[in-house]
Amino acid sequence: MRKYYALFIFTYSSVFFGQVGVNTTNPQEELHVGGSNSTIRIEGLNTPNNINNLGTASSTPVYVDADGDLVLGTLADNVEILFDSENYLVDVQDPTSLINQVGSGAGFSQGGIPIGGTAISFTLTKPAIVEVNYSVTWNVGKNVTATSRIDDFRARIVQTAMYFRQNNYLGPAVINDYYGNPINGGPWCITSNCMELGGLLAINGQFYNNIIQNQGEWKNFRNTASDYVVLGPGTYTPMFAAQLAVGDTAGTGAVKLYLGVGMDEVQIVAYYFN
């Protein structure tokens, strides 16, 4: 007589009142995956099955469509490097790059002209989270020469920031983000007399103190920073502003800073979300 046996395979899952749990006997949501190292795989989103998967070298954002389905965005929906410049500003020490010393809290001044003119502008066709990364150079001193270094023993702060102008570098400064909110709590003064305002991004600074009379360094300094802002459709040109501030300007002499005198790196990345 032949005997037949039924084989039952159980997985570690449970269902309670319409809630499904995987690796948990107490699901808290309609689908609850337990375990500190738990993972989820959807084969319809992998590289062989979906042309919008960017592959092993990148992470591809997953979006929720109008029906609530999980989908991969197209390449246009994902991340785009708008430009990546290794020397963004004209390397000069002249009035276009000059930042005059001010007392503390007196505001920023614009400085530096992009080498590419309108060629360094970028255009957004839809709203995006824009990431800015920069590393900008500066020299400081009395007229910024090797023989006239600062000698007053006073500590200074050098702050730099980026802002955007509409269209090319001569266009109006952008003050608000896509939602109409002032960028970084602005608006900020981007000229020493505060006749023009802008939304400053990636504000960063460092202290400078000439502790050895007539022997302090005066060149090859660099500020580096990153930041994010949501911008709407349009054409934008990144620009720079800086501040050279000292607590007491009495007897300090004609101290000046020149911005963008060396290799200035600028990278603009867009993360599209709409």
C-alpha cells in the first residue's frame, strides 16, 4: 500500500486583521517587514528589467506615481550635474574681485566674474533641489603684495557665499526660493552699501590673524562650502560675495581682499522632484 504525505512549507510571517508581517509576529502596518537588517527586492525595478535603473554604480530614486505605484523615474527625473568647473572665476586682482575691509556686521560685497560669461549659466525646465558646492580662493593684505603684509595683530574673519543671478551674470539677483521664501533667512546685502540684495547660499568663513609682524601669510587661502536651495524653472548664473571683517578698523591701514585669484571649483547639481 502506498502512503502519501503532504508537505507544508511555512515562512516566518503572520497576518492579523488584514495586516501582514514578515519577520515579525506583531505587524503594526498593513505590510510590516521586521528585522534590523531586513531588505525588500522588486525584480521589476532591477537593471535587467527596467531601463531607468542607473546600474550598480549609482542609486536610482524610487517615486510614487498618481496611482500610488512605486516606479523608477526617468533619467530626466533623477540627478543631473548641471556643470562642474575647475576654474570658475577670472584670476585677477583688480576692482572686479576686490573686497574692502569693513567693521563687524557690515555685510557682504560681490566679487569675481565668471570666466565663461553666459556660458556658465544653467537652465531648469522644472522645479529642482539645487545643490551647490564651491571652493573659492582669496588673498589678503595691505594692497595684497608680498612686501606689505598685515601687521596690526588683529583677528579678522573672511566669509564667502554664493548667490544666483537670473539669466547671465548681469541679471537681477535671486532673493527667494521656488516657494517664495527668502533664501537662508535673507535677503542679504551683496554690495557694501546694501544697494542690492540677494539670497546667499553656502555661507562659510575662517579666521585670519597675523600673529607674527610683517611675516603673516597673504595668499593661497581657500573657503569651501556646500548648500541646497529649491529653484523654479529659469536660467541662473552662480555668483560670489564675500566679507572681510575686523572688530576695530582704527589704524589698520588699507586692508583688502581679492576673491577668486586662483583655481575656483564650482559644481551645480539638480535633483528633480516634480
